[in-house]
Amino acid sequence: MYGIIDVNGMFASCEQAFRPDLVNRAVAVLSSNDGNIIARNRLCKLAGIKMGDPYFKVRPLIEKHNVAVFSSNFTLYGSMSARFASVVESLSANTECYSVDEVFFTADNIEKVMSLDEYGHQLRNAVKLHTTLVCGVGISYSKTLAKLCNYAAKTWPAYGGVVALTDRQRIKKLLSIVDVSEVWGVGRKIAKTLSLMGIHTALDLAQADTNFIRKNFNVVLERTVRELRGESCFALQEHPVTKQQIVVSRSFGQRVTSLDEMQQAVTGYAAQAAERLRGENQYCKAINVFVRTSPFSINDVQYGNQATEKLLTPTQDTRDIITAAQRALARIWKDGINYAKAGVMLADFNGREAQLNLFDESAPREGSDKLMGLLDRINRDGRKQLFFAGQGINPSFKVRRDWLSPEYTTNWKDIPRAKIG
DNA sequence: TCTGGGGTCCTAGGACCC
DNA sequence: TCTGGGGTCCTAGGACCC
């Protein structure tokens, strides 16, 4: 048996957790640069504001419904996510932290002690008690079915936030009333194609021929079909797997047009990516840089390009990564373009024991580990006191975050104060 | 004026090898 | 006129997830 527990409107709920005054307000959280809506609480959804809506387009709705708006504060959400996961971990034998607001768990021997439904409520109550966050729980024979139960728990409030299904007839009933596009692993494109094939509900998909599905789509969707039938194909991933790539990319607060500014941006992204690489204890051999204009600026000349620099010796030294990134940027830079976004991607990872290449002229830098270690220790508190000159100071392209909340849980000066008496 | 960021996996097609 | 078969590896692009 598999279960999934996820937080309702995670980011919006994190913002509300430390703002009791917002308890009956609609709350929305915006993406980087305050661009789009990326999280909403229940009242905000009721106001008709959709996921992904550009902020400037829904501003009238936001004003009309007095929606409290926040810039995204991932430091806060990350810390609340860790608290949420640790509560779930304390109550289950095996867990997989699937995303910032979701944890899968196994529920195999639960029924010897209590019903699955009771167990779901136990988890839910514990998370509420320790974090104030409200969750939905779904439990069934596979991850995909658990996801579907979780969807049911959130869609029909009468269930009280928990749906645990083991009865085949009840599972069939649920599958028959859920649109195929709600199934985990079925996105917009596949849903559309399925619909043309006469497959409209989750039950239609569960009853589709597996060979037909594999031929017309791929093995992943075939597994989804099997999972809907109660055959588990996606195992619990208890230990986080090593990353295969690290991406740091950002849309600019204002368009970048000069090479100088672009170099500063790319240097900053490269430095951030290198820091994350060291956090993963990895070394990389490929550094990719991409730049592009905004597809929404229809009057601009459109341009997008990317280039990869390959190293013979794997590195995790920020200086090597910045140098490579600048070489890649030089290859794709074009004057006279209004750039909207750029990014740095690291790939081709090696562990520490990576062999030195006999023909490589650029041997690893002496004292690199010590220097990078020191850099990371100084910057660990998040204040970014030490940075590379190439990143520039106070660049004009930095992201907009007009409605940023405090770091309630990770910064001493932001800890909430309570008045007594 | 203003449209996110960070991942994974699969597949098709090309280069190359024998 | 006639132009193999089988394999690997890599990459780009497209799908999906949150």
C-alpha cells in the first residue's frame, strides 16, 4: 500500500502560518520577478484567480477581492517543508520526499493496528498541530492510485481530507468519475491525444490495452495504466538520488541589452550553480549557458541560443565554472537584442575520485578545496558577504520582489515576537 | 510596463564502429 | 542497375512533474 500526503496551497499556507490576521483573507504567492500566480489559498481560488495567471492581468481581481499578495520566499517554504516532512517521517516506516509539499509513504502493516482512514487522519492532525499546515491524504495500492485518492480528498470536502481505498468496486467508481487529465503522468498533450482515441476518464485509461498504449505513447504511460489497475510499478524512492544536472536561471527584472550586464548575470548564476554543486559533493565536466528574448515581446527581434563548454578535468571550483561560462556566453552573444532571461546549467557529474586526464593542461587549482570551503562557510548564513567581482554590485537586472515576507524561521532578526498579557 | 524556476525520463535520429 | 546488418553512444527535443 502506498500513501501520499500533501499540503493544501503550500506557499500561501506558509505565508499565512505567521500572519494570523490573514486567516480569512485570500492569499496569493507570485513567481520570481512577481510575474505569475504560483500558489493560492482556498479563498483566492474562489476569487477566480488561476494558477499561472500573469499578475498584471489579474490585478483587478486581486484588488476586488482584497487578495494578500506575496513574492515567493523559498527560504521560508523550504524550512516549513522540512518541518512538514519530519512530522510525516516520525509517523511512518518508509517515506519519500517527493516535492516541497508532498511526501509518499508506505502503509503496509497499518491495518493490523488501525484502519487506513484513521492512520491518514493521524498524519494529517500531527502536521496541523506542529506546522499549522492543512493536508490531504490518499492511500491505495499504487502511487498513482494514492495520488488519485488524494485528488478525491481535496475535491470532495465531505471526505474530511482523507481517502483510503482498498475496495476494488470503490476504486472503479472513483476512476469512472475522474477525468483522465487528472491522472498523475497524464499532461495536457497526452490527455488531448487520449481524448481523440475515446479515452476520457481514468477508468477508460485503466482499461486500455497496454500494448496499444506502449506503441502509441511510451513505457511510462503503460506503467501508469498498470498502476491504475492496482499493480505497483513506481517504487518508493527512499533516498534522494544524486542529481544529474544543476540549473540556475532567472528572468531579468528589466531587459538586458549590454554584454557587460549579461556577463555579470552569467557570472552570478555560475557562482550560485557552483555552490550548489559543492553542496551535492559533485564535480562537473560540462557547463552550459543559454540566453533568450521574451516570446511575449512580439515587437522584439527574437533570439535564443545556448552553448556548452566541456572540461577534461572535472571541477567544483567557482573560478573554473565562471571562466567556462564566460567562454560559452562569448560564443552565443549577439548585440542589439533585448534579452529577457539567461541561465547556467552544470552537467556531466563525477564523484571526487575522478581521474585526472593525462593530456589536460589545466591541472586542478592548488588549494581549491580550502578556498571554496571557506567561501561557502562565510556565505552559509545567506547574507552573501563574499562574491566574485564579475557579478557586479547592485545590478539593474536583478529580480523584483516587492512583497517579500520575513524569514520567520531561518533568520534571528525575523523571528516573530509575541506579546504577553 | 509587467508572463517562473528546477528537475526527470524517453525517444528519435545522427555519428560512428565492426 | 545494384547500396547490409547490427550495435553503441550522444544529443536535441518533447513530454511530464512540482
